[in-house]
Amino acid sequence: MNRLKCCFISGSVIGAVACVLGIILIPVGDSVIGNTVKKEAVLEEGTTAYENWISAGAPVYRQFWLFEVQNPDDVMKNGSIPDLQQKGPYTYRTRYIPKENVTFYQNHTVSFLLPSEAIFEPSKSVGAEEDVVTSLNLAVAGVYSSPLSHVVANILIQASNSALFQNRTVKELLWGYRDPMLKAQLGVFYPYNGTYDGPYSVFTGKDDINKVSTIDSWNRQQSLSYWNNTYCDMINGTDGSSFSPFLDKKTPLYFFSSDICRSVSAEFEGTVDLKGITVYRYMLPPQTFASPVDNPDNLCYCTNKETTRNCTIAGVLDIKPCKGATVFISLPHFLHGSKELLELVHGLNPNPEEHSTYLDVEPLTGFTLRFAKRLQLNMMYGPSKDIKILNKVKENTIFPILWLNETAALDDDTANRIKAELFARIDMLETVQIALISAGAVMLVLCLIGVCVVNRQSRISLVA
């Protein structure tokens, strides 16, 4: 009987030790995981972060939907509202060239250039690059909004026999054509192929992991010079491809986009399953392009009170200060924009599911595993007594040229590698912890019960 009691006592001790070991492994395991993540998130050769950073791990595509005018003659002759029909997507692969001129510095920053190239993907497009689209004449819209007098603009327009709308191929409209009026190359994205964005300088995170990928400078400047305001000229956050690890849902993510010449924030929307990996979805809040009436922080982005109706129009950003031409950026179909934007053209149907920008970020590593950057490019035309082709136009119209979706998502191989190299280890550690705690607790309880039974039987034997 004493031997059995000793066995139960020994079992209780072993069970207690197993429980304690399992509990001890929780902070120890968290520390090991945390240190591993911090090590692999640093931008230096040999880390997981560097491999994903130096060259896009997943194919990046730019899909374009062009707005085709169905009633161009009615607009010019009768002042009718343009009827638009979107045509697309026309898809190009971009960001497939690794970063260039990568240079590391002793202050824990790394500089680089982003090469710009686009390859047409016929299998992901509705048609060929040679498809013809009836769209706004970029040159006419440009001279309408330029400092050039409308009398001179009219002479140029008539001499070149230009119209308010023109027929151009998809390739010409996107990447460039020789305009007969300006005698120069024009295109929504001209020039693009063979150009570079940057140089960028970002923190590697080696001295402070919370700063990893944060932009230190762009174009060799630590702030912008477009908006003449300290707040609006700030370059905040990363480029959106990754963030510091261990995300907090309550903290917005900040990133800078040279396409729109400003920094923006994204807010936590919810969790999403991406190929078996739980990611946090962050989305641009509706107030990103809100009018200063609703979002005073946007007042410094309003540089032309005439085109924005005294800064009351919501949903558009005039990027002339940085691009040189009067181009308005908005979300596709004027999502979250003022009602009047939708009243001056027909055929737009804003839909948050199709037209919102979002980032799916793995919360432990801070890696962006999927994203969709959706933007619309618009130009303006309006009534003019001096420009003959605009005599019948009734209202200043912010006209949609096209909208784009720049998107990428991790592939199956990358997802399986992440799950095998990181999450499999975490799952294994958690399994060991649970097994030790569970087995130890069961063993402890059973052995204590055994001790109690043995003691009771011993008392009964003594009484007998």
C-alpha cells in the first residue's frame, strides 16, 4: 500500500512538473517566435523579408478599365451629359523587375530605384491593345485648364481640327501617341516603360524593428514640396508592401504613394482567410478624399478653389501641384465622392466591393500578402465662349478617363512555404505546450485522487 502511495505521489509530482513546464514554455515560446520574426523581418541579405522585398514574390498586375463615350456628338452639339460605358479590363504585368541600385548605409537605411515596365497580358484582358476607345481628348482638356488663354487655345484646336473627344487605341491612350495639336507625345501614363520611381531610402529595421520599411526619403527629400503645408507634405509610413511586425488592430497603417503624391492611412476592417493564413484586412477610410468641410486635414490638398467649388467637392484630389497638369485622382466610379460628380456623367455605379483599396497583411510578420490599389484618373472640361467646341457645354465636368486596379496575391507555393517555415513551428510549439499542460493536469488530478483513495483504504484497514 505504501509503495502504491509513493507511485501516486511521484505521478503527482511528474504531472505538476509537466504542467509547470508547459506554462513556462508559453512565454519562452513567444520569445523564441518573436525573436525569429524580428530577425526574418529585417531588410538584409538572407532574411525572408529581403527575399520578398528585393523583387515582388507574386506577379503584380495593373488592370485598366477605360470609359468610352457613347454620345460624343450630342455632348458637343447639344451640351448633353456624357453617357459612359467602361471597357476592360486590359491587363499588364508590372513590378516584375527587381529593385535597382540597392545600397546599404551605416545608419541602417537602404536606398533603391523602382524600375517601371509593363507587359500586356492578352489572356487576362477583354481584347487587344489595338481596341479603339472614344475618350476625352487629353490635349483639349489640358489646354482648357492651362494658363493659356482660351482665345489662343481655340486657334490651336481649330488649326489641328481637334475635337473634345477622340478615338484612340488602348495602347495609345495608356502609353502615348503624338498629339496633332501639341506636336508632342501624350498619354495617361507617358512616359512609363524605362522610367524609375525614386530613389527611395527606407529603414532596414536592424536597429529598430518598428521602423522596418519605413520611408526615410523619396527623390532624396524627406518631405514633399507640392502642398506648401507641413502636414500634407509629410512622407509617412512604408510603400505598402510591408509593415513592422506584430500589428495592432487599433493602429492604422500609413503608406506613401507617389502615384497620388501623398501619404494615406488604412484602417483595420476585419480578418480574412488567405490560402489558410489569417490576415488583417486594412482599407482606405471614406474620409481619405473627403472635402475639407468634412475632413479639415484635407484643406491643404485643396489648391484650386475654382475647380473644387471652394473646396466643397468630396472624392477628388487635384494633383496638378506635383504632375504639372490638371489631373484629378479619385476612387473608381467616384466612390465616396460628391453626388454632383455622378450627376455630370452617366453610367457610373460606385461599389465598395469592386472599387475600394485594401491591403491584406499578415499580422505577425507585417508582410502584405495581397492588395488591390484602385484609383481613377480624371480631367476637366467646361463651358467656354472662346473655345468653339465648348460653346454648348453647360457645366464644368470632372470627366473619368479610366480606372485601374493594381493587384497582387501570394501564390500557393509561397503560402505553403510561409505556413511550413513559420506557422508550422508555431503550431508545433503550441501543440507541445497544450500536450504538456493537458497530460500533466490529467496525471496530477488522477494521482491525487489515487493518493486520496490509498489514504482512505489505509484508515479503513486501521479501524478494522
